[in-house]
Amino acid sequence: MKSRIPEILDKHQDEILAEWTKSLGGGHGKTGRMREGEIETQARDVLAALKTAVHEGNVDNIDAPEFARLRELLATISRSRAMQSFTPSETAMFVFSLKEPLLVRLGKSISDAKSLEREVWVLTKLVDSLGLYTADMFQKSREDVIVRQQQELAELSTPVVRLWKGVLALPLIGTLDSERTQVVMENLLRTLVESNAEIAIIDITGVPTVDTQVAQHLLKTIAAARLMGADCIISGIRPQIAQTMVHLGVELNVVSKATLADAFAVALERTGRTVVSVKDRTRA
């Protein structure tokens, strides 16, 4: 039997919209994150898309092509709420709160108990499906934001510093994993090409621990730099890290120094330079 939901939306769209936006204003508008006009516009667009979808397709199948416009609207709303720091429940309630005004109109329009029960079940499945879809899109948007922020943080936390002509420093802070190692290598190799540097100092003072996996990541970075014609020096080897590497049998096969200053001194020596005090130079 054909659902009465399209008919309800045709006859009572304005009343449903008014009641829906009123309920939304109590939860969304008071937070200050959205203006009432923006909430009303979103609700009107969603309700219009829902009306079109249920007229053209199956009422309880939101995956149908007729619901494409509605799914697109809900995905956009979910993304905007993810950026505005809404919670998943707040975002889902944007859709779930539509259920009450629709149920009220169904109750007033259908007198037969069995017909009303059937329509309530259809409406419940429809709104619940749309609400869950909205929650899924919100979660996906939040995950995309987190991944993008992690990538930006990884890039910011792996700067390549030019210490001297031909000498670069790559200070590493935090744990090295596969993804971050890729960012480290890309930044280092790009800077090596741009500066035509001869030596890269990889400082691991800020790396809390060095295990076999971290050592492998370091070796990959060193190998990539060597392929670009640059020698590498490791600095920041603390006693605890040295003991751990010996215990694990890890060999980096590069010059290593305890401090960045010591590594810089070696780099200057290799490039035929030295640092002397102004007083000593004046006396000479």
C-alpha cells in the first residue's frame, strides 16, 4: 500500500517546518555556533529535498537515486557541523527532531489504527535511516579533519633548518612512524635539492626512544639523503638510547655525536670551515 507520508508533506510542509525549526532553535541556536536563519535555511532545504525524494522513489530506501540530493545536503550539513565543533549526537538530532512534527501530522490525518501503525513504522525507519546516515557522514568528516591536522602537524614538526652554507639540520621531535618518516624524507630531499647541501645533520634529541623500527626509519632517511649526494650525521644520541641500540644490535653506520653542536663542528670540518672567536682572530 502506498505511504501517506508524501501526502502529509504536501499538505503540512509549512507547519512541519515551523515546528521543526522551533525545536532546532532550542538546541542549535543557543550555542551561538549557528544563526537561526542558517538553521531555518538548512531545515527548509532538507524538508524540500525529502518531499521530492518520497514523491519520486521508495519511501524507506534512502540509498535510491531519488534521495541523492537529500544525501548530499545531509553530508554538507554534517561537514559544516564537524568544523563547528558540534557533537555527533547534536548533529544526528538535527534529523531525529523532524520525527515529532511528522508523527503529529500522521496522527491527526489517519484515523485507522492499523494504517497509522504502519505509517508510523515507515516514518520511523525513514527518519532513523537519515539520522544514522548524517551521523556516519559527521564521523567521516571528523576523521578527515583529524587526518589533515595530523599531516599538517607532521609537516610543521619536521622542519629542515639551514645551519650554514652546505649544512642542513633536521631536528626530530616525537615518535617516528612510517607516515612521518615519509614526510621527513620528502622535506629533507626537497631542501637538499633546493640548497645543494653537502651534509645533513639528523638530530634525534627529541625522540623519546629508539627501537628497531625507529632505527629502520632513520636508515631509510639516511639512504635517501645519500642517494642525493649528501652525507648524514646523527646527533642527540643519549646514553640510554646508545645502550638500547647496542642491546638491539642496531648499527646506523654513520657518524654520531651526543649534541647538535658537536655534529655541527664535524660538518664544518668536512666542508673545510671552522669557527674561531673574534678575539683569537684579531690576535692572530
